[in-house]
Amino acid sequence: MNRWDHARQLLRIGRRAETGGDVPEEPFRATAERAQPGPRSVRCRSICIASGKGGTGKSSITAALADLLRLQGSALLLDADLGCANAHIFHDVRPEHSFADVVAGDRGVHEIVTPCAPGLDLLPGGSGVGRLAGLREYELEMIGRGLARIEPDYDFLLVDSAAGLSRQTVAFAAACDRTVLVTTPDVTAMTDAYAFLKVFVRQCAALGQRRELPLLVVNRATSENEAKEVSGRLSEVTRKFLDQRLEVLGWMPEDRAVFRCTQRRQSVVSGEPGSKIAQALERVSSDLLAQLQGFEGPGAGGRLEEMSTEPPRTRRA
Ligand SMILES: Nc1ncnc2c1ncn2[C@@H]1O[C@H](COP(=O)(O)OP(=O)(O)O)[C@@H](O)[C@H]1O
Ligand SMILES: [Mg+2]
């Protein structure tokens, strides 16, 4: 039994045809409107790809994971780099609407769903809208409520996070079943990865959310030894200062294929599936699936909605 089959068996997910298999024939919006609000437990497993520092490879990795997971079940990609979104580029789509329209009150979350590929839809983050980077609590709650409405229609939710440690960035991570923390061997990226862990732990505790510590991925390593050194150092500080065990999900090599595929508006697993990095991503993806075994709960949207601490009278319906 190969790793994918094993992971599928663990998660009880059926195999989809490479061409998209059981993609609903009717437009997505119709399914979203049929969904009942406020499910308490969803089958959708949510994964946030985060890092303290920008430019570590979050969007490239998320795009590749989206292209791998859409073959295992339906996937929804949420571009949480609100205001500086670029997840759409990797799937060569030009979204008409984004979270900018949701926050403006012009559209619901289900109305910005943008089909990308068979089995993959996108919630676009919006570009050049600075205000989106600093949402009010009721706005985040509104996004959570809209997400909760459509999440049950998918097997996977992937959140492409913004860089930094803002409350909203960490809230998306804390809302997901698991977070993948991306670092590079660069010492500034490592420092920011540790800072993210620290804030993540603190914010989850403050919100009363019991979440597992993010899983580490070392990207752009020049060798396995270098990746091991990086993960070893981060694990040590996490054990020493946060008193927690940092689990390492895997590492990815520095590979020019990422740049070439991005230029062609493709993820590296679609554009150069035989490359070393595409193979590393396949390993990481199947290990991640195995990690998500047994996760069940209100879903990322439900958790995001619950996180709002704003008094009810200031909330918008
Ligand atoms: N493994 C890799 N090898 C080579 N270049 C990479 C790799 N991962 C990412 N990059 C490059 O790093 C830059 C930032 O990647 P991106 O995915 O946009 O990062 P982020 O979303 O974290 O800001 C891009 O130019 C991308 O091509
Ligand atoms: Mg990005």
C-alpha cells in the first residue's frame, strides 16, 4: 500500500478521478445556498500555511498542496493574505470578487467563490486594499460565519496566510485544525518562525482554544543536513522556552522550478511534477493527511466566528 492509499484509508476518503471525478455538476453557489447554517461538526479538514516572515514560500507551498489535495477530495483555498493576495496567480484565474466585497457588505462569502480547477475553489483575498490587513473583529466574525456556511461542502480547507503576527493572521491559524509553519534556513526567517509559535501559543490560550502546535516545514534548504540543523535549532528553542515539542513535517529543497512555474501561473506540482521539490511536496502532503486523522469539530469558520470578543451590540448581522 503506498503512502497516499494509506492516508486515504486512515481518513476514509474515496479516490477521485484525476479529471476531477465527482465535482458537482451544478454551480457551486447553489450548493452553498442549500447548506444549513451553523453545523457543529464538519468533515472538512482545515490547514493553515503560515510563517512569521514574508517570502518563505507559503503561497507556493499552499498552491502545490491545493493541487495535490484536490485529487483526494474537494478543496477550498482561502487567500488570507488579505489586501496583498496572490494565491489566484498559481491557478491562473482572475477573480472578479474578493473579501474586499465581503467586508464592504456587498457580497456574502459564498458569492466570492472562484472555481480554479476540477475539485478546487478559491476565496480570493483582494489586492491593493490596505484596510483588509487590519479587520475589525465583527468583520472577521462575518468572514467566519460565511466560511462556516460553505465549509461543509469541501473535504479540505487550505488557508494561505499573510506574514506577520497580527491578531487576524494568528486567528486564521488558530481557527484551523492544523497549521504548517514554514521557515527557510535564513536566520531571520527562523527567528520569526519562533516568534509566530510564541504568539500562536499565547493567542490560543487567551482565546480558550486548545490547538496543536504548528508542524514545521523547512523550505529552500540546500541539503537534508541543512534542513535538519534548522529544525533541530527551532525544536530546541521551542522545548526550552515554550516547553513544547515541535513536530517536523518535512523539508523542501531550493529549486528554480518554483520560480519557473510561478511565471507560468502554475503550482510546481502541476508544472513540473517530476522535480525534486514536487516529490518533496507529495511526501509532505500525504504525511499531512495522516496528521489530520481524527480531527473533527466546528470547522475553521465556526471557530473564527466564536473567537470574536466584541460585545454583541457592535456586531453586524
Ligand atoms: N523551494 C524554493 N526554491 C526556490 N525558490 C522558492 C522556493 N520556495 C519559494 N521560492 C520563491 O520564493 C519567493 C517567495 O515565495 P512565496 O510563495 O510568494 O512566499 P510567501 O507566500 O511566503 O510570501 C518566490 O519568488 C518563490 O518563487
Ligand atoms: Mg504569500
